[in-house]
Amino acid sequence: MCSLPVHHRDAFDRQIIAQALSESIPVIQSGPEKSGYKKASNSSGEIFRNLWSNLLSRGSTGLGSHMSERMRFIEHQGVKILLIDYSHCQSVEVRKIVDLVQEEIAKHPRRSVLTLADFTDAQIDKEAAERIKKALAMDRPYVKKSAWVGTESLPQVFYENFKTFSQRDFPKFATREEASDWLIKEN
């Protein structure tokens, strides 16, 4: 990053450019080209194809596939459950997953989604906790039942705050299997 020409004085811009250059990812900018770097393509379609190809070639470390592994529907005894896997994530990843989960849940009919959240060894900082808290309140109309596992690493004050703010209960279970069994039982 230090060896880049000083076309951008902003450190964040320089970081984006450095990563894009090291991974051959085109940088798309608005307005006339003033970056001072070689233009990746004349065609926006070609830029997006190159970007998509680059993300796919990364395999499980690419943002798309990594996030789809972290939030996906699983089937337990013929019933679909939205698995939200925060296990072993850093706070920055948790925040990204929360945003994706909120988007996904809002696509479903009210009181229809069963959720299973796994917090095993997740790192939750104050910012991630705030984002989770708000998302839980926003998701409430769409979620039928929720169950959580791996909450030992989750500070109790966060857990209680989540329940109070969202006006929901989040029963804790030792395993995903136990949580799934509970979720599919009718009230």
C-alpha cells in the first residue's frame, strides 16, 4: 500500500486500490475516471463478469459462498429451519450475517420462519450486539419460533438485552439437534 502512487490521499481509498490490484478485482467508481490507474474495461458488463468470476474462484473464502454457508435453510424431519451460524465468527462477520439474515427473513410471510442461531465461540462486540438487537426486533413479526445454541460465549447482559428489546424469548439448547427438535414441535 505504501508503494502506490499518491492518486488518492484517503487511506481507505488506497486500501481498496491495493486490494483490488493484488487480487485483480476491478474498481468501479462514479463520475469521470480520475483515479490515475489503468481502467479495467470499457464494458460495465465485462467488469461485473470479471468481479463475479473472481468471487466464485475464491471458493468458500469468497463473500457470497461464505455468507451462504452462514445463513441457510436446513431441513429437520421435513420442516425447514433457517440456520444462522455465527459460530467462530469475529464481530465484523457477525454484523454482515445479521444484515443478510434480516433481509432474508423479511421475504417470508408473517409468523412463518423457524430460526436456529449458533453462537458457539462467536465474538460479539457492542456494535454487533446493537445490530443483533435491532434485527431481532425488526424480525419479530416474521419469526414463529427461535432457538439458540452455543450461548456460553455470549455475555449474559447481551442475551438479556436481546430478549427485553425484542420482546421475544430465545431458549438455549446444548446442541443443534435438541434445538431443532424443539423448534418443530407444535405448541
